[in-house]
Amino acid sequence: METDIVVIGGGPAGLAAGLAAQENGSEVIIIERDHELGGILQQCIHNGFGLKHFKEELTGPEYAQRFVDLVKDSPIHVMLNSIALSITPDHQVVVMNGKQGIVHIQAKAIILAMGCRERTRGAINIPGTRPAGIFPAGQAQRFINIEGYLPGHRVLILGSGDIGMIMARRCTLEGMKVLGVAEVLPYPSGLKRNQVQCLDDYGIPLYLRHTIIDIRGKERVEGATIAQIDEKWRPIPGTEKYFDCDTILFSVGLIPENEISVQAGISIARNGGPDVNEYLQTTLPGIFACGNVLQVHDLVDFVTEEAQHAGENAALYAQGKLDIPTPSPEQKITILPGENVGYVVPERIDGLQTEKIVKFTYRVKNPRSNIRTQLVSNGKVIYTRRHKFVLPSEMISIRAKLKPEDVEGEIIVNVIEKEQLVNIIERTMMEEN
Amino acid sequence: MNNNIYDIAIIGAGVVGSAIAQRLAKYELKTILLDKEADVAMGTSKANSGIIHQGYFTSKGTLKETLCLRGSALFNELCPQLDVPFKRTGALFCATTKNELKTLEGEFKNSQERNAPAEFIDDRGKIKKLEPLLKESVIAVLHFPEAGILVPWDLTIALAEHALLNGVELKLQFEVAFIKKNDEIFTIHSSEGEKIQVKTIINAAGLYSDKIAKMIGDESFNIIPRRGQYIMFDKHSLNLQKILFPTPTVVSKGIVVGPTMHGNFYVGPNANEVDSKEGTNTSIKGLNEILTGGSKLVDLPLRKHITNFAGLRASTLRHDFIIEPSKQDGQFIHAAGIDSPGLTSSLAIAERVEEILQKDCGFTFSKRTQYIPTLSSQIRMENLNEEELKSKIAENPQWGNIVCRCEMVSEAEIVEACHRQIPCTNTDMVKRRLRPGMGRCQGGFCQAKIMKIISRERDMLYEKVTKTGGKSYLVFNRTKNLGSEIFNGDHL
Ligand SMILES: Cc1cc2nc3c(=O)[nH]c(=O)nc-3n(C[C@H](O)[C@H](O)[C@H](O)COP(=O)(O)OP(=O)(O)OC[C@H]3O[C@@H](n4cnc5c(N)ncnc54)[C@H](O)[C@@H]3O)c2cc1C
Ligand SMILES: Cc1cc2nc3c(=O)[nH]c(=O)nc-3n(C[C@H](O)[C@H](O)[C@H](O)COP(=O)(O)OP(=O)(O)OC[C@H]3O[C@@H](n4cnc5c(N)ncnc54)[C@H](O)[C@@H]3O)c2cc1C
């Protein structure tokens, strides 16, 4: 089988990317493992989606449906119940399903949109027994919203990520008792609005700087102990609190799902997503990435925007019109997270012959207020933007106009106060002299 | 006498009880294997290092020494016969100080006396070749090329299935509560009021073997549980070649960094006596201890762990296996106090029990006429090439439906597991057979789907599908009082 573009994953990223590629003149196949399109949004039945993109408040499935309808009305070919097993650097995709068996599709470009999975209890090494009743929050969400079953009665939640907080409310609404949410950080790791609407409004206590130090129960969870932690993340004796619960939900982060990317030889960046340039092209030409497989998004509206960008570029690439120069080592521009920045997408800029606007998305490590983003290259500030406040839970997105003459070698992205920056510049200049 | 009376009842379907059952299945005997849990290998046999040892650091003249080496040798034939994956990776005991080096030299001599192939190496270049990941601080190693690894529950399940294939009966969720004897016949009573009549009992109840012994008035030993904790790491996060041990101390063999059959690796176990025979919980202290221990040999990758767990050694003050008829009753045979290297020794323990039955219990065995010598394991998608997989899917579309994407398990495989000799009736049973839930997502994506398959294939209400049997329910009532149902659809 042959086509212009194969999109792997039919979540919001895959749908928007596929639509953009199709609108830009490409023949598109979307491959989705599940029996329906929409990705993880199908189980996010709460509202709050689409405020940016549609300027109205939708539920997850409603947001997804808008794109599903557009895809259905388009010539895009969708393969459901089909898993992409592997991809090759020359754009072959191996797909498996029960009807056709194994199909090889030769494409001109590939868009990766596989989403992410949840970090588990084992990944953060929580001790105790291993009975039934310990779930990643997303799995509990699936049980309640898709399967229609209650996963327990008395719930303790570890991690104040968005999914955790939303599940605190969801469990409460279904008649379960949520005893509390424990969070290792000194602030909630999800959005402020979720803290207010999902915890505060229901009187669910949030224990900051706390973690679970023991889980009890042989067959089903019978209880758990949390304790406060010190600066070195060690539990402080005397601060233990015991909860009589039968369920523990973990909402401790998401990890981009990049097994097939890695197999194909794509380099992975520090945040777990593929290393991409300003066209969202991975380290393999003609293979693009967007959505949660690239970076974990807090808002699906940003997923859509990013995916459209990837879709347009993939279409251009497939038509031989995406002119990305292969930069020589001297022309290479690397983007580096600086002060208080966890990661930045893109990781590199491959083409800066003339002045152009480049979009950067990144997250801060610590919350701050009255602060600014500064892009620094060659010791000079080349772009500044103020923020009232920044939070690790909120992805920041900026568009910076870059001039070739301003940039050399690397761009450091800092989120700092003004005075601090002077020091950095001074330091760099001193080092150079 | 009626024919409801069994010749032999084996209490405990761990690796030891299952090995005994498999051994005895060769003969025309009416044998039953009993366990209190919903599956075999639910006790210590599911939480250990899975190493096939070579008699090293065992005391001279002990059963542990002899049975360990004999047991290891028996795997050469058994593993291909029962289709159990097994790999002789080799093990390295590592010395970082002069004193440790001396200890290893001493053990090298012992190994030669035992006829266990071993090699003492103090050349850094050669050490590096054997295991490039070892730290520079390791100055000498004692290499046992024959040491190997297998998945302990793979072995136990295969042994039990093979026994079943040849006429042994298996009764799960049968917790032995007390035992009576009348006219040379034992009656074993379960906690649910069921009864089994039998001539000879084999006590292979692991941590509870002392409790079972006391049921016939035998108080000759007590089991002291000694816990060992582990941390399991993601696939391909460290490409280990060898099983790495520090130099053992008098107290324990030390914290191992070892590869698994599936490309993961683990660190552990430590060793602490605990009060409870159910105390398989891990602790912050224990997990820190094993991370520190493991870091002495290699640089451990950060944040690549996927789970932690613990197992309990059934140790006794005899410091050796107890494999003998009870002083209380000659028709009651102990296979008790089987701590490490019990997995390695299991086949040899079974051989020893067979001898005892013949010599001391007056059994004359006649070979089973319709004995089936081999067992075929389930066909696994991961072992099929593209053409084979294509024809499988053409036959049955469920082969094309991936349920677990971390470990690549298809619906067809899970359906088969629900209908094998020991049918899977809970999600952990499926996990131990096919690995969905053992990967990096730890079941977050596939558990709900596996519950549906079990519900459909075993005709069970969805909410009655448990994690490990008993009351380990995963979900309870339905939202909006939707009512209970058995899943019978195609979309998982
Ligand atoms: C549990 C959970 C709850 C969330 N809740 C919220 C929320 O309340 N509000 C909010 O704004 N955002 C939320 N998010 C984030 C938001 O939904 C995501 O940002 C968005 O769904 C990401 O879209 P995506 O298309 O990148 O990934 P996904 O929606 O995960 O879609 C990826 C799709 O790819 C498919 N796929 C993956 N691998 C393959 C393969 N090899 N072959 C074929 N198909 C494949 C998957 O089946 C899936 O359908 C949540 C995310 C998660 C995980
Ligand atoms: C941390 C650790 C690491 C180890 N590493 C190794 C190693 O690398 N190599 C090695 O060779 N050995 C090792 N061992 C030892 C090995 O695991 C054990 O020797 C072996 O598993 C013991 O098997 P078993 O069948 O005797 O016990 P178990 O597997 O515990 O089986 C006993 C069974 O009896 C059942 N039972 C108990 N009471 C009753 C009752 N009342 N009614 C019905 N059924 C009952 C239980 O449910 C259980 O299934 C290790 C052990 C530990 C703890």
C-alpha cells in the first residue's frame, strides 16, 4: 500500500495533523489502535476543553467529536483496531489488525501522534504491599467513565496532577469518599483551576510535601500511611497520617509513548519526546511528531495547534516543498533550557537563513511571579517576554522573531527576574574575555 | 476401601510441590496437589531471584549442597521437555577488597571439590570482557559459567500443568485447616469444610510447612520468615550479561544485580527476619538498602524502575532442607524449610521424595501406561515471524488485536490462557503466563481489557474478576446502578 502521509495515533493530535496535511493537498491514512477515534479524550468527560481553540467550553468527547466529524467528511482513510508495529527511516509503516493481518504502507512522510502513558507506582518506588485497588488515575477514569464501574469506596490519591484532581471530583460525584490528595511538591502539580474546582469545592484536603510511605492490605488495599518529607525528600518521623482506604490512585506524571520512535532510530530529548527542529521534524527526515508523544500538554487546545503545524509541514515535505537546509556544524543552532526551565521544544533550529518566527514551548521547574522569559544567544538577549506568573503545570508557548545575525550556536531559554539576567550576561562575557 | 481415597496428597503448589507432582505423574498413582491460593506459585515461588545456583557458599555435606548441584543438572533435560525458557548466563561473585578476594579464592577451592565448574579471575581486562558494566573497583571475580536464570513461576506452572496432563489432580483455593487419621487413612479438611482422604501426605507448604506439621502433632521445626526485597527495572535500561553477586558474608549472599529472561534487570534481595508469614511488603529502608547494595557493583540507571516487591524465605534453625518422613507418622513426608537454593533444588527434592516413598513408605511404583513426556507451552506472538503471524491472524483475527502494547500480547493468547489446564480466572494469572501488566505501564492500559476477556471466556460477572483471587476485587458496583453483567462483546 502507498500513500503520502501516515499518521500514527487517532487522538486529538493525530486528527488535527491528519486534517491539516489533507487540507494541504496530501493523501492521508490515520492509524488508530482503539476501536474509535479521539484518543484519551474519550474518557475525559469533564468540561474545560476548547476554550482557546473553539472559544467555548466542551467536554473531552465533544472536543474530539468535532475533529472526528471533519475527518469523516474528508477523504482521509482511517484504519481502526489497527496498531502500528514499526516504522522505518524511509517511511514504511508496518500495521497489524485482525481483518487484514499485517500491512506494509509506504508513505512519503510520517506523523507520530501516539500520545503518552501514565507513570506508575513502581516508577516512583512507593513501598508497601501490592494488593488490588492501586490504580493509575487514568485507569480509574476509564473504569468509571468508559466501563461504568466503581473501582473502590474510600480513596487516597497520590499526586496532584490534573488527572488526579479531576478524578478526586469524579470519584466524589459517583459517591466514593475521597480522603485526601498527597503531593510531594510544595505546590499542586496540576492547574490552579482544577485545584479550586475539584478539591477546594468539595472540601478534599491537599497534603503538600507529603508522600505515601506504606501501603497495607493483602487482597485489596486496607490502608495507607502518608508522611511529610524534608528537603532531601526523606519522610519526617512523627508526621505520619494513616488513612483507612481501599483504593489508591496515582497521578504522578505522564511519559511520552515512544517505543516505535526509538526502534526506528529517532533521538529522544530530555523530556522523553523525540528531538525535533522548528518544523517539528524528528532526527529522521520526513518523520514529524506532535501532541503528547512530543511533550505532555496541559491543554488539548495546544495539542491541536501543534499538530496542525506538524501536519502542514509533513504535507510540504511529502510534496518536496519543505526546504529544510541541512545545517553545517557551524550553522547548527541548539536550544537549551536555562534558568528555571525544564525542557524546550524544539531542541534545535535547522534553518535560519533569513529572519523568521519560531515557536517555542517549554515548562518551568518552579512557580514564580512577575518574571520574564529571555532568549539568550552569544551572551545577548535576543527576545524578552513578561509573565505575571509561571507554573510548572502550565506549558508556556511563545513566538519569537529570530534574526540570523543575532543567533550563534545556541539559544538559552531562561525564565528569570531582570537582575539575574544581567549577572548571567556578565558571567558569559567574563568567561569569553 | 473406596476409590475416592488418594494415594498421595501434596500440600502446597509452589515449585517444590509442583515438582513432586510432576515427578510422581509418571506412575500409576492417584495423586492430588492442593493449594490455598487461586493459582500455583503464589507463595515464595513467585518472588525470588530465579537463579539456578551452583552449590556455591553452601555448607559441606548439607542437602542444600548436594541437591543444588543435582537440581541444576536436571534442568538440562527438563526445560526443553516442558518448554520452559532457561539460560545459563553465568554468575560472577565480585571482590572489591583483599579480604573479599581471599574469600573468593577459598570458595574457588570448595567449588573444585564439589565438581562445580568455576573460574577465578583477577585480571581487570578479563573481568571487563565478561561483564563490561562492572565498576572499576571490582578487583577479582569468581565465575560460575553454569549458573543460569529462569522465570520461577514459568517453571512452577509448567511442572503443575505437566502433572495435570498426566492425571494428577489440582485443587486450588483449598486451604488445609486440620488433618485427622483413622485406619491408616488421613482425612484432610479444608477451611471451607471440604474433605480429602489419602494414604500419604507430602508437606510442601513452604512458609506454613511448620503449621501443617503441627496438624499431625509434629513440632520438630519452626519456620522463620526472612524477607528479601527487590526493585525491578525497565527493559533495556542496563544490558547485563551476567548475574552479579558481591562477595557473600556469613549473614547472606548479598544484593544481586541480575538480568531476567525478558531483558529487564533487578537489584535485591536483602535479608531481614519478619514476624508475619504474609509480610511481603516492601519498605523505604529496605529499598534504599538494596539500591545502595546494587550500586556497589554497577551504576544503576536513575528512574528506570518499574516495580518493587518482596519474597519470604522459609528458613529454619536447622539451616538445611528438611526432606524426610515425620517422626510422628511415617506416611507424612516433609519437603519443608526449603529456603534458597530451593528453586534450583526443586527437581532434586522431588527425586529425593520419590526415593523416600519407595524406601520408607512401601510404595512400589508402576509406570503410567499413557504417559505424555512433553508439554508444549503457549504459542507466543513475540516468537512468530511475519508470515506465521499472518497465517495465525487469517485463522483467528484475535491474533491481530494487541491487548498489551508494552509486552505485545494479543487477545488470542489471553483467550487461550483462559482455557488451558490451569485456566486463568484472575488478571495476575494472565500476567504471570503472558506478561501483560509486567511492562512499564504495569497494566494501566490493559487490565480493564483483560478483565473483559476473562469475564467473557470464563462466564464471570465483570466485577467478580479479581487481581489475585479471593477478595482481591478490582471494581465493585456499577455507576448509576447499571446492574451486573458478563462481558460478551468483541470491542475490549
Ligand atoms: C488520562 C489522561 C487524562 C487527561 N485529562 C485531560 C484534561 O482533563 N484536560 C486536558 O486539557 N487534557 C487532559 N489530558 C491531556 C490531553 O487529553 C492530551 O493532551 C491529549 O489527549 C493528547 O492528545 P494526543 O493525540 O497527543 O494523545 P492521545 O489522546 O493519547 O492519543 C493517542 C492515540 O494514539 C493511539 N496510538 C498510540 N500508539 C499507537 C500505535 N502504535 N498504533 C496505532 N495507534 C496508536 C492511541 O490509541 C490513542 O488513541 C489528559 C491526558 C491523559 C493521559
Ligand atoms: C528473596 C528470595 C530469593 C530467592 N532466590 C532464589 C534463587 O535465586 N534460587 C533458588 O534456587 N532459590 C531461591 N530462593 C528460594 C526459593 O524461592 C524457594 O526455596 C522456593 O520457592 C520454595 O518453594 P516451595 O514450593 O517450598 O514454597 P512456596 O512457593 O511458598 O509454596 C508453598 C505453597 O504452599 C501453599 N500453602 C501454604 N499453606 C497452605 C495450606 N494451609 N493449605 C494449602 N496450601 C498451603 C502456599 O499457598 C504456597 O503456594 C529465594 C527465596 C527468596 C525469598
